[in-house]
Amino acid sequence: MAPKSLMWGGSALILTVAPVVAQAGQLAVDVTIPQQKVAEYHKPYVAGWLEDTNGKAVKTLFVWYDVKKRENAGQKWLPDVRTWWRKAGREMTLPVDGVTGATRAPGRQTLTIDSAALKGLSAGQYNFVVEAAREAGGRDLVRVPVAYNPAKAVAAQGKGEGELGAVSFAYKP
């Protein structure tokens, strides 16, 4: 863009406008919730987190549950998302802004998460884990190995066996 000049107090003031380049990266997460052929369908509670190679949860990325129930009654069923609950959920005070959200309908669900959510995460091997539990339904857990480096792009994917379909993790610095 060409410099612009303005007159101010008899002197020319030159302004240069340059496009702003975003410095923050992003994490894109896709979770497919398959349509179930059942008479009574309830949307699943779903949690997604990163764990280290020892299985310790290091960062909860999202939790979908019935957030609109009065007096936080939707939290009552979060322990059904057993693995996440035991590793991270019971220690959290919910809801968490930017992490918790409403249950999702069947189909492909895409989240874009600012890389600030990964602040403090060291480069190394992790597992991206997604777990789903559905009332009057089943449970499913997908564990996807991820070689995370904050300076490099990474993509990984996996597939569930019932309550979850395709799951993917893509990070761009």
C-alpha cells in the first residue's frame, strides 16, 4: 500500500499502512459423531484432551455436555465420560470459558482453537484423546498419537468404533 501524506501544522506527515500479519497459530480439531439408528437418541457427552506418553492428562481442549440444565444439573453425567473424568474432569471447576460447550448433533464437528490454549506445552510425543458417552447408548474412546512441536505443523487422525467416527488433530504454528 502506498504511503499517504497529511498536512498537520504546516508540516507533511507521512503515514505508511502495512497489513497486519497474525502471529498466533491455531489448532483445528474435527470430531465426527455418527448418526445412530436407535428409537431414543441422546446427544453424547464428549471430551477431548492431550495426554503425555505416560497417560497423564496435560490439557483439556473441549468438553461438550448439557450446559443449559438448571443449577448445572448437566454436570451430573460428566463422570460417564470415565477416562477423561478420572484423569482431568473431577479436578476442573466447570464450566470453563473456551473449553466447555453444549452437546453436539450427529455429523462432523469442527473446532478452531487458538494456539494460546497450548501455551506451556513442551515439544514432544502426546496423545490427542477424544471420549464420548451417550445416555442409553455406548462409550467410545479414540487415542491419536501426536508429535507436537510449537514451531512445526502437525496433523494426525484416528477413527472410533461406535459413538465416534473420524477424529483429527491439525496444528499450524
